Amino acid sequence: MTVREVNFDGLVGPTHNYSGLAHGNVASMSHEGLVANPREAALQGLEKMKSLMDAGYAQGVLPPQQRPDLGALRELGFAGSDAQVLARAADEAPQVLRAVCSASSMWTANAATVTPSVDAPDGRVHFTPANLQSSFHRYLEPATTGRVLASIFADEARFAHHPVLPATPAFSDEGAANHTRLAGDHGEPGVHLYVYGRQAFGGDGIAPRRYPARQTLEASQAVARQHGLGDAQTVFAQQHPEAIDAGVFHNDVIAVGNGPVLLYHEYAFRDEAGTLDALRERMASPLIPVRVPVEAVSLDDAVASYLFNSQLLSNPDGTMTLVVPGECQEREAVWRCLQDHLLAGHNPISEVVVKDVKQSMRNGGGPACLRLRVALSEAERAALSGRVLLDDALHGELVAWVERHYRDRLAPADLADPALASETLAALDELTGLLRLGSVYPFQR
Ligand code: SUG
């Protein structure tokens, strides 16, 4: 069975802006108020997708969400016409308006956790949308995420969709950004590494002090249970609290795995040796750990460059390509580590590709945040609904769609403009036709 990983990238939505909404995410906090360029952001994302597609990797696309989320504003008591709702929110609760305008669904690594069919007892691909309850702007995502995933992965004989975990701190779930599947090859049975920041019930209480831990052990365990994974297939490891306090708000900011390779920073796990041992005990193929010591790359350099928020991709000849953000070139220690330690070392990484996703990076989203990995067999790929696998024609249509609808300047103050809301709805209505997704947005229902 040929199983390939498909990277489903989130298309950046027309309301992309810098509102400083994410506490503990250093880039989001430090870029608050900057004027964003939504058009450039979407085109940067599409360029990344196209170049990876051209290089032979399977590439998919997921649509942005409906923003501003007028339904959320109405639930919060803002009443009247759409324009009145926006004007009242802008006047009485500007922070709430910023949150309901966030284009944060672009970071599809947080959309869901996915288990490939080869690992699931019922032979189906399993999905759980993440509740993203740690922040209000992201808590608004899972309902639409669930509808989008159900519309694309609609064949019930092949795909299983689970409910979002209870949206409460004990089950705080941020999806695939805290989940790594390790296996000799994508088609072989894998071991699932779930990384959590804190334990809600019991435990020894050791947790970050400065910034929130966004994933709990209990949430990760519940996802593994929903997907039918047993002890022999799962490892639960606590993230190093110091890393979270330095701005590592997801595991994918400090580690990335692919096939048998786990590329990670010395401060990724609270118990590094125990985590590697537990993986080795369970894996059928030898684990290939690639460790970056703190002397080579400090936590600050890791957070600023997003070295570990890279995509590690398998090539047909057994080598791997690391897709890093442009910011890695700007930090000397990081660039040196890439050349001297990673490329020159004994590991399958044979190529580094640099991508410019600066618009997303300023909100703390690198190449790996922008994609949800779904390993699919040929038959599963053929069973997808909608038009979401990228080819030249779809890429061209999406670029033209962005150029037709997106602004090239958006400051937080512009979010109150009622024209932005109507422009966005017109764009999204056209997009669901283009991607053949049906009525996934609240305004279409
Ligand atoms: O949840 N930023 C996102 C970035 C998510 C990155 N994803 C992964 N690491 N997988 C977050 O912190 C900032 C939005 C703003 O400030 O306007 C934001 O939500």
C-alpha cells in the first residue's frame, strides 16, 4: 500500500492582521498593532504550497474561516444589523472585535489531530478537531473546522470524525502541533508522541510559570482513546516548562519528526532520555534522534528563528528535505547549526529549503504551523471530496482569487470597517465554489 503524507495548508484569510492576541507567543505579542498585508500573506502561503507541489510533495489546501465572526458577536449581546453589531463591538469592546476578526485558522497544525488508517483498529483515518480553548479568538475555530474536515473527508467507510474535546482548561487541546507520528515509513505502523505542557488532574504540579501550557495530558490521552490507540502505540511526554516560558507555546516550535527521524532541541522534553527510551521500546524501526544542544542554538534563537517549526519531508530516495522559514538565515547560530550540524551530520536530512512566510511568522506561525499532515493511501486520496489537492490550475485560480479580493493593508483599526466584512463574505462564497466544498460557513447555512 503506497501511503503518502499530504500537507494541507491553511489558506490565509482576508482579515489577517496583527492584534497581539496570543499570550505566550512572543512574535504575536511583539508585533501587535503593525499594519498587515493580507494579500501578501496569502500569496506567500500559496507560493510555499506551489513550490512544494512542484518539488513532488503531495499538497492540499484548507479554506480560511468566516471572519469577522458576527455570530460570536451576537452571542455576546451585540445586536442590530451587521454594520451596527460591528460598530457597537468596535466602540464597546475593541479587543473582542479584534478576536472575532483573527485569521488564525491559517495555522492548520492546530486544526485537528489525525491518526492514519494503518494505526487505527478500524482501518479508517481518524480526526479530532482541537478545541483551542486557551484563547477566545481560536476557540471560535473548531465548529467550522469540523464541518470543513467532514466535507472533505466525507467517506464514512474510510474517515472517522470525533467530537471536539470539552472546551475547558482540563482538556485544553491544540491539535497536531503537539503530536508527532514516528514510523520507519509513512505506510508502516507508527508510534504516536503526544507532548503536553501540564497535567490537569494530579501530577507533581511542575508546569510553566510565566506563560500558559496550552495542552494537557488529559486532552492528549482522550484524543488517543478516541482514535483507538493503545499503550504500545503511544508515548505521552511533558514539554520542558522552561521552553514554554521562553515562548515555545506548542511542541512544534521546538521539535519536528518525520518517518523515523525526530529533530529536537535539548529543551524540548522535560525527560529527554525517558521520552526517547519510550519511543524506542515501541517503534518497529530504529528511531533516528537528531538533537540540537542548547550550546548550538539557545532557546531564544529557536523561538526567534522557528528552526524547529520546519517541515521535514520524505524524498523517494530515502533522504529528507527540511523546509525552514527565512528567519533562520538571519540568526548566525541557527544557520551554522543547519549547515554544520544538521546537513553535515549522520541523518537523512540532505537539503534545506528556505521559504518566506514572514506575514505569518510575525504572528508566530512558521512553515509547519501552516500545515496539517494527513498520511493517506492512494484509495483514501481518491476518496477525498471537494477540490482541495493542489495542481497548477487550482493554484492559478487561488492566486487570481486572492488578487481579486484581498487588501494589501490592514491595521487593527480597519477591522471595524463594515466593508471588510462584506468583502470577506463575497470572497469566501466564491471560494467554496472554487474548492467545491458545499456550504461550510455559517453565513451559507
Ligand atoms: O495560536 N498566533 C497563533 C500561532 C499558531 C502557531 N501554530 C503552531 N505553532 N502550530 C497562536 O498563538 C496570533 C494572532 C494575533 O495576535 O493576531 C495567533 O493566534
